Amino acid sequence: MRIDRDSPCPREAELPQSSRPSIRHESAPEADQNQKSRPLNATEVRERTVGTMVSAALLAVLGTLIFAWALRAPQYPWLFAVGGVPWGVGLCMFGRALWKYTRV
């Protein structure tokens, strides 16, 4: 008996074929490069900077609240470390945003 490798196996032939067309995600490579390398105008830079600074301030507030909770609950000393994480991240975000904004 000769096996034809080009023909579908009997199990594949019995399965119903999907009627949905195949979906291809194509993006133009030049469009991606233009978006990444396109310089931002002053308004967009200011909006991004303010947005980052607001997020950083909210993280610092969250860290401060956790610090306050740690002061009220001395039996949980690890709360100081937990409170330091969002506070430190917020401080770094704020500093980086300010640095990038003043260096543009």
C-alpha cells in the first residue's frame, strides 16, 4: 500500500473546515518607526510630564498613608518597608519626569 503524503489524513478530512477567514495583523514597519522616532511637541511633553508627576504624587501619598498605618501599628514593623516602596517609586518617577522636562 502506497501512502500519499500530500493528501490530508482521514481524521483531518472529516473535520468541518472553519468558515472564518484567517486574520492577519499587518502593520507597516515605517509607521511603527515614525511613531517611535517622532519628536514630541512642547504641549505633548508638558502633558506627559504632568501626568507622570501626578501619578508619582499619588504613589507618594499612598506610601505616606502606609507609613502612618505603620506608626499606629508597631507590631507590624514590615509596614515601614512596604510603605517605602510606593513612596520611593513615586519619588524616582517625579525626579525622572522633572529631569526629562528640564533637559528637553
